[in-house]
Amino acid sequence: KDYRIVPWCARCGTGLSSHELAQGYLDVKDLSVTAKFKIVGFDNAYFLAWTTTPWTLPGNVALAVGADIEYVEIKVGEEILVLAKERLSVIADPYEIIATHKGSEMVGMKYEPLYPFFSELAASSQSLDTAFKVYVADFVTTEDGTGIVHTAVMYGADDFALGTLLGLPKFHVVKEDGHFLDGMDFLSARFVKDEEVAIDIIKDLAHRGNKKKKEKYE
């Protein structure tokens, strides 16, 4: 037995077919955020990962990179930031490139989770030995974002396939009605697609120094 990724109606509490989903298709503008994931073992050093779904960040279990993509370490003020060289255009601040390396060289590096909720809720039922590390994935591109992909195994088809391949923990932080689980501080029992949720997550990241950039994305 295992989970699988399907379009989901939180109102009805049931899966939807791709045909049903297409009937309600709309172009929308969502808040996107570039988050800073603190690298374990280094002072003021962060992986930059971009997402158009801030509500999935509490469910993050890994970061994905492209094996042959060239990544740079740049110095911005007192911080070291890591992203794909081809995506340096997302950095508005003055920076200095201090190192370059392939994504394959970053595999296994550890980072601090943005939120404690996943670890606290899943720890009693699942091993977290494989979580919160960098892995290679073939779906990573440099067409948008930072070239580093935030991976929430339970909330995306590519993420789930990677999680199954690597043995990442599979644990929900969202109930079938689309509301966060209890025990998640300011997110407890809130509906994930409420725009205020994305705003509050981004504000919280900014307050703790884990937000690099936010923007509307269509």
C-alpha cells in the first residue's frame, strides 16, 4: 500500500479526475517566495529555493538539484547564498561569486528545516534519517526559480516519485479537508489556500530571516 498524488477537492473530501480539473481551469496569480534554507555546518550560508505554493513549505523534506547544473556560492553582505549560476538574475543585491560546483557535488548536504512541525508530528511514526538533505532529481531546470527545488513529498507528483525512490518520509501536515493539522502554531486548523496563509508564512519567514524574495506569479 502507498499513497498516490491526485487532484483533490478539499470541500468534497475526494479526488478529482484530470478532466474535471480542466473544466475549472483558470489563470491565477499566486504569491511565490524564494526561501533561505540554512546549511548545516556553515555560518550564514543558505540554499535558495523558490516555490509558488508557500503552504507546502511546512511539509518540506528535501531539496532537489540538477546533477550537471552549475551552482554558485555568492557572498551578499554577510551571507553566503547557493543557487544555479544561470539563475543569478533573481539576485537584486550586489554579490561576489566565491565558488562554483556541480549539483552532484552537493548531494547529501544537510540543512535546517524551515519549520519544526513535520519533524514533531512525524517523528513518532517515521524515521527522519533521509530528510532535510540535498538530492539529485532529473526534473530540476534553470528555466525559473533558483535551480534548487523545494520538495514536499506529499504535495506534488515529481516530489512524490523522488521521495519514493529515495525513501523519504511520507507524512501529511494537511488534513483531507484542506486544513493544516493541529499542533502547527500559527497555521493550526487553517485552510491552506486561504491567501492570508501564504501572506502569514512569508511574513514569518521574513521575521526569522528565511525570506529572500516574494512576488506574484501567474
